[in-house]
Amino acid sequence: MASSRCRISFVTSSLLRHRLSSSSICEVAAKKAQLETARRFLATVSNSVESLSNKNVKDFIEKYAAVCTPDKVYVCDGSEEENTRLIKELQSVGMLKKLSKYENCWLARTDPLDVARVESRTVMVTESERESRPILPDGVVGQLNKWMSPEEFKEKRAERFPGCMKGRTMYVIPFSMGPVGSPLSKIGVQLTDSAYVVASMRIMTRMGTRVLNAMGPDSDQWIKCVHSIGAPLPLQKTPVNNWPCNPPKVLIGHIPAKNEIHSFGSGYGGNSLMGKKCFALRIASCLARDEGWLAEHMLILGVTNPVGEKKYVAAAFPSACGKTNMAMMKPTLPGWKVECVGDDIAWMRFDRNGQLRAINPEAGFFGVAPGTSEASNPFAMATIEKNTIFTNVAETMDHGVWWEGMGVDIPEGTKIIDWKNRSFPREGSNEPAAHPNSRFCTPASQCPVMDPAWEDSQGVPISAIIFGGRRPQGVPLVYEALNWQHGVFVGASMRSEATAAAEFKKKVLMHDPFAMRPFFGYNFGHYLQHWLDFADQSKFPNAQLPKVFHVNWFRKSESGGFLWPGFGENSRVLEWIFKRVDNEDVAQETPIGYVPKADALHLRGLKDDVNMSELLSVPRDFWLEELDEVENYLNEQVNEDLPVQIKEQMQSLRQRLQASEQ
């Protein structure tokens, strides 16, 4: 964003005249000189840093203003006026385009090299490798976390951040994950040189002056987040789609011991919106381990039966596997109602009475667009009609949006501009109009089915935890774990087809334990033990453990078609789970857990016949092979840190399967 084009009334910096070389940053005297220069500069900045009451926040800003050398620093207040100015600036430099078909909606197209989370460049930084991930047998490639030593990360950070914001504005974003002031919430402060990030964080978090006021003058209990797109001005080359970034230098590092996150080179949501996976899962899972709670990749929904009884469930699915659709489900069962608390992340803690309570730490939805339609998720379609930022979807000639799976055919002769800013369709090309990981960023408060308690500072009571994924063969529609320890094993053994939310390009069946494989903040073996410990009465004497289930909407027949219609019909599975939470006798035991009894699922009203026998079957040979795969994976990837109780669960499952009939 060139300073000459900036339309926001900022005070211009003299800091650049005092910039020091990157090699001098390591010198103590140079550091002091930089900090003093930064303090003099920041005293003159619009929305002044000097006006901040928290000295720790001021010191944090001053430190990185000295390193990153922005032209300007601006403390965001989160106001509508501020947002309007930033949106206009983004529009003026071509990073956002107004979608006049809707109210206050905008389209961003990214560089094609900056479209998804970059797991290969995302690391945990700890003194000991074993803190971040298990030590593996020789020759085994780790799949659970990437680790980097503090010394190496310091070197790589020094190669990237000095001078990275030259010519740009450093925005200071104070934000709260969870309702401001809730005992379950956490606060962060993000520094960024991307106005797109500011506009998106305003949707996804509670942001601005009210957060600063909640921090108080002395607090140091907040997460420090530093982000740069890595494109100082003047640019060396014209950015693709007016989207400055630095793909070869992308690096996202998390330092749990210091409560810090550093992200460089990417402007894409999962890499740049620090409140999402970086804070809300990787860093938060470390906080949860230390403080005795859970930070999970889970939706939260409330389900109410026809007589008005309500229960809340949390459910873990890998990214782009239907979390948002389930969280906003429109039940087909008469009299049943589903309301959304959150579609992606759950923070859960046992209260003083032993009840597990959960909050959604986010304030918006960052949903996958392709496949979202009136048929699959009518409430999401209603939510995104205003105040939404779309990224990498296609644009229609009437300045609307379009994507594959939207359920709206493109009229013959209608002009479509694809996510790469080209006419669509293109002769001889099979490329989609919208990127498979294209997104909508929209306020949760606009959703027609938000639960009345979605911002309750005490959280909502959780009665069941559900795991699931894309499994085309062998895995039944729904089954219930035998007990808590078995439920932890069910979560640990999750496998699912890879999705477009990460940089993987092919549909391959991947292990994705707890749907957290890319998001663990610490050693997965220790994470498993943390879950198991909730059943230890000496550690959690009052814990009322919820029942654990597994669902699979994606099982296919031999001909390749889905056996289950999914979407709103999934309410029939929720009804069965509701009954099982109440201990109704509607289940039969199998080697892998409890499945619905014959005729236990409410099937009246289904448009098509469903082969329930096949859908609920537990093929013995399939599950023995599945267990071999899971056992090999856990033994290799967790090695010596695999808890004894998980080994016992695998042994017990093998015995049950071997004793069963085919």
C-alpha cells in the first residue's frame, strides 16, 4: 500500500531516516538507539501508541516498529468509520473490488501462490524438540508438527523482518478471542502491514478500543502476534492481482514459552489472521494444557427436540469437511431445531460443578465457499448477503459471486470472471471458476440461526463430543464410543480425505487425529494424555464427561454414490445422539462401539430409500486393516510418547474384532 495513495489521515514517520542495518540489530547499543527513535516517532502517530495505558503493549509496538521500520503506525479502534476508510484504501489500490449486487460486500483475488495454509512452513519453536513433537524412530518422517529450534528461528526471523514494512503502515490490532471480559476468553495484540488483515480481523474477532480497556494498565497475559506480508515498498515487481506477498519466504512460527506468533510472507487468512488457527488452536492448546482445559478444532451447536429440551454438542471435522454446514443445519425432522454457537473452534473448560462448558472464541465465519448452496446450507447463504469479504471466488457480470456447487447454473452467454481475473469458462481448460479453498469472511451475528447463548461469557454446557471425516468405505454413519478412554482413541484414530484447505492437491486418505493434525501446539502424545487425564478423578474430581460419538456422512456404495443424503437429513443422526445422551435403549454393541438398533433412526420422510444395513455395517476385515493402519501410524508417529491407555484400546479393539463374525 503506497503511502502516497493512503487516504487515511496518518502522521508520516521520520523513522526511516534513522533505520539501522539488519546486522546492527544484534548490537545492544543499536537496539537502544532504535527503540528511542521509535518512541519519539510513536509519540506523534495517529491513534497514538503513547496514549495506550498498558506499558507492555507500548513496549511491544516500539520493539517491532524499530525492527520492521514502517512509515506509519496506527492503533486500530475497531470503529465503523475506521473500517470504511480502510476498505476504501484497499479498493483504491485494487486489493478489494466492490460487489454492488450485495450490501457492503467485497471481493479479493490473491496471488495464485498464496491461497491456503502453508503447513510445510508452519513451525513450533521450543527449546526441546520433544516439547513440540514426539521423537521418531530412524527413517520415519514426522507428520505431527514441524519443529524449529529457537536459535534457527531467530536467524530466519532476522533474515525476514528487518525493514519488512518499509513504506507501509504498521496496524496495531488489539483483539479478544471470546466475549470481551469472559473468564474463558483470551486477548491478543497483532501487528500487521496488511489492511486486508485488519478488515478481516474486525469480522473474525472482537477488536479495538474495548479490548484495550479490558486489558488494564499492567497486564502481560496476552498473545503477541507479529505479521508482515513481506513486501516493503517500493516493490521489486508488480504483484499478481494487486496482492503483495512473498511466497518463497513464508514462515509462520509459534513460541509458546513467550506467548508469541510470528508470520511472514503470506496475506492469506489462515497464515495472516493470527486469531484463527495460530492463536485459537496452536498457542491456545498449549495454554489449555497448562491451565486444564481444551482448545479444539470443533463446531458447537445447540439442538432442541419438539418438546423444547435442548442439548449442546461439539464436533470435530477436518477443514472443509462440512463443519459450517452442520453448525448451521436446517433439520428436516419436524419440530427439531439446530442453532449455531460456532462453526470452527471450541474452547472448553469444566466449571466448578464439573459441567464441561464451551465458547466459540471467534466472532465471524471464515467458511469455504465451493459447495455452499441453498440446498447444503441456506443459513450460510443468508448470512453472507451483506458485510462480507469474499476471497478467490468468481464474479458475475452483475457484480455478484459464483462458485462451483453453488446450485446456480451459469446462464448461456453470461460473463463470469474467475478467481485469477480471467474470463470463464476458458476453452481447453478444466480449471474451476472459484479456487477450491475460496472463502467468505462474514460476521457470525448475521447468521439467522445463531444460538441465543452464543456469546454467553460462561459458555454453553456440552453433552456430547462428535468426531468425523470423509470416509468413503467401511465406517458406519454413526457409532458411540464405549467409554471416555475409547472415545479418546476414536479421536486419535481419525482418518479423512485431504481437502483444499491446505496445500495438498490430491484427494488422499490422511490420518487427522482429532481433526487437529495441522494445529497441535505441543507433542501429540502429551496431548492424548491430557485428554485421558480428564477421566482421572484425582485431577478432575467433579468432571462429568460427555459421551463421545463418530459420524461419517460420506460413505459410498459400490457404484460410487453416497449412501446417505446428508445436510439437513443429518438431524436424524443428531436425534439418535440426543437419545443416547439420555441413555435411551436405541443402540446395539459392535466391536467398534454402539451403533443404532434396527429401526432406531427416524427415516420417515426421506426422499430416497437408504440401505441402512450397508450404511451401519462394520465389516470385520476392513476394520482389522484399519486398525493395522492406525496402530502403525500411532506407533511410528507418537512412538515412546504414546500413552499406555491408547495401546490398551488398540489391543482391546483387535480382540473384539477377532472374536466377531464377518
